[in-house]
Amino acid sequence: MQSLQEQSLIPSVSWSYTAGNQYRNFHPFTSTSFGTFADHVVVGLSKVFGSLVLGGYDSSRFIQNNYTFPFSVDTGLVTQLEAITTGTGQSLLPSPITLISLDSTLPYIYLPLEACTLFENEFGLTWNETAQLYLLSDAQHSALQTRNPSITFRLGTSPTTVNITLPYAAFDLNASWPLTSSATPYFPLKRSINDTYILGRTFFQEAYVIADYEAGSFSVSQCKWDGTLSQNIITILPSNSTNSTSPTPETSHSLPTGAIAGISVAGAAVAVVAVLIFYLYRLKPARQKKHAAELAANTPSQQEAVLKPELENTAIPSPQIYEADSGKNRPPVEIGESGARVYELPAREEAASEMNEVNEPRAIIERRNHVFHRG
């Protein structure tokens, strides 16, 4: 993103993201900053599209709050998790988690074993050791859909906290091969490894995250689902700007047309296509040329390829190339080997024959004259 900012393609090193989901029936949003780009190019989730904006955020996608959390490039998006509760107030977290990461590249939610046990008891979950998942039977799946519980994650430390509530539909996912032999419903909760706790993409279905690298802060907000999704891109100006904004829409400014890279999951598709085109038309041909050059450099020339073993104890590398003798190819041998013949041109070569006026070769003429002279 730093490179994009240096090229004036985005106003600041910042981004905002929500994963979207497949369980809410909303019409695609209408873009106010990019015309029909968002309406016709957007690809992604079949129900509610995800949203990724570089250099700003979409104020239509979340419910505003005034809380931000510090972060750095080294630590990433890390915050505190104070509590997890059901809609009926049942606690699912025995004690607060000091550091939990927000990572949309993983689908699961990683929690301590004690918390997973509370989930098991509350929702009747059973851990499958082979699949390393909480797989659901048809009866369990049907019971949870009928119950339709909600789960609230409280981020931060009181009194500065943010609540993100997920319906059961956010946890109603299907596993397939290679995790399972056939499509099987599962609950995307994982037992943490090495005390690493993560809120993955399941969480991002209902959470909107804004990260400002220059300000060193990020915010997490509840996604908004009231009414239609009408895109409203807001720019985040750099910290050295006189009109800089925080990662909340209170003091932000509307985005000038073309001043910010606003993408709704289509940005990911465009990036993939761009990388594919670059590989096919630039990277792959370059590699082929490099490979051809290496082959040419490693291939001996026609002159070097003809081996003439004339010196004793001269090693002959493989493969060997033999010279022709009387129309037959025979392997060369070295001088001094017992019983070995040396196929070389004779030391004395006959002079080239010339023709006389009756087209007789000079050698025949001289031989005839010599016979005559002896007689």
C-alpha cells in the first residue's frame, strides 16, 4: 500500500474490510463514487458482498462507534477479548483473553480449551479428533437452526469495549473434502494451539474493521443491515494532512472521484486477473527466455563437440562424439593402448590431383611416366 500511496493511487496507508456473508438476503449496493463499477464488476458472496476499501472506508456498512485500538505492523490487529455471551446471558469465556488476533485469512475462531468446553456444553457440540473440527450430525444441525442462538463478543477492556453480535447463521458452515469425505455441517470453533487465540473470517461476517497504519490504530464495528446497502466511500487522509481523519466517519470527508481505490471483493478478483495476466505475458516468457539462454550456454559448440583424442591419458567426457572413417562410426582410442588402432589422417597426404587436357588425374600421369622411365 505504501507504493500505491507514493503513486498517488490512494490518499493514505489505510484499509477497511468486512467479509460479507451468504445468509442475509440483501440487494447489491449502488456505488456513489465509482458509478457502475460496483454494480456490475462486483463478484464474491452470493448474498451480501464483502467490501475492501484501500485508503478509506464505506460508511454504509457499519454502525459507528468511537473506540479505536492501537496496533503496529509488527503485532498486527491484536486486541483484548473481555467476554463471550449468548443472547440469554450465558457466559462462554471463563476469563478475559489479554491478546487475541483478528485474522480474516483463517475461517475459524480459536479459543482456549476451557472456553471450547463451555461451547460444547451450551450447544451440544462434539469434537471430531480425525477431522479436528466440531462436526454436526443432522439432528444437532437441525436443533441449532431451530434454536437460532446469537453470540456476542465483547472486545476491549471496560469501560472501553465494543460488542459484535453474530447470529447462529454465521456459524452454520459446511466442511467438504479433504476435511470430510462429503459435505458435512460444522461449527467453526477451534481449540487454540500454543495459546494463540484468533477471531477469523467467521467473525468478519458481522464485523467491519478499519485500519490506519499512519495513525497506528484500528477500529471494529458492528455491520449494519438496515435498509439497502448504498455505498458511501469516505477517505482517510494522511496524518500530515490539515484535514486528516480518524478511522471513524465523524470527521471524515467524502471521497473525490478517482482519488481512492474503493473495492468490494471484486478488488480481489481484479488482483488475481492482473497477476495471471502478468504471469502469462511477462513472467512466463521471461522465464522461457532465461531457460533457453541457460541451455545455449550449457550446450557445447559444434567445434567443441568433436573430440579428437590425440594426447595420451586425455579424459574423454560423456557423451562422446566420434569422427567418421570410411563411412563408419567407430569410437576413438588413445595412443599407447594395447591392440588399439588410431583412426587419424595419415601424416603424409597425397597432393590434390589435377586433370590434364584429357581429364586424366595427375597421379595417373606421373605413375605412367615413372613406369615408362624405369623401362
